Amino acid sequence: MCTSIVEIVDAEGAAKGKDGWFAISRTVVSYDHPHYAFLEEAIAIDFVDHKQGPGARAAVELTLASAKALSAALDRAIAAAEVEESGRARAA
């Protein structure tokens, strides 16, 4: 059964695809049937540049447990980066 769970956010950065590095403009996060991973359902994260078409895409498919661990790791890294950036702002 399709879940229709999709979140799309604008993004600025880069991803590495089959043809090398490319700029990304969006990140799409969904929960649905995976295309590759041998799972019933998966959290899929697609990093895309919609201007370049479907070839400008890097994707991952994760179990819910792996997605939760990734989310927690991102939260910790972001918190640490914000502390680092605030120290740089004070030094400038």
C-alpha cells in the first residue's frame, strides 16, 4: 500500500551521482515501498537538482531504525556546528 508520506524541502549543497558531483536544489524525504532495498517499506531520501532532470539524483533507502539514528546524528552534528559557528562570529 502506498503511504503518500512525502516531505520536500529546498536545499543548497552538492551530491555525488553516477556522473560525478552536482549541485542540489531539493531534498525529498518519503516513506514508501523502496526501489532497491529489500524492505517492505523504507525512508527514502533523494537529493536532486530538478533543473538538470532525473539524472541529477542521489538517493538512499533506510529502515526506520536507521533513519532515526541518522536523524539523531544530524541533530547532534547540527548542534555542535551551531556552537562552532557562534564561536567564529564572536571572534570576528
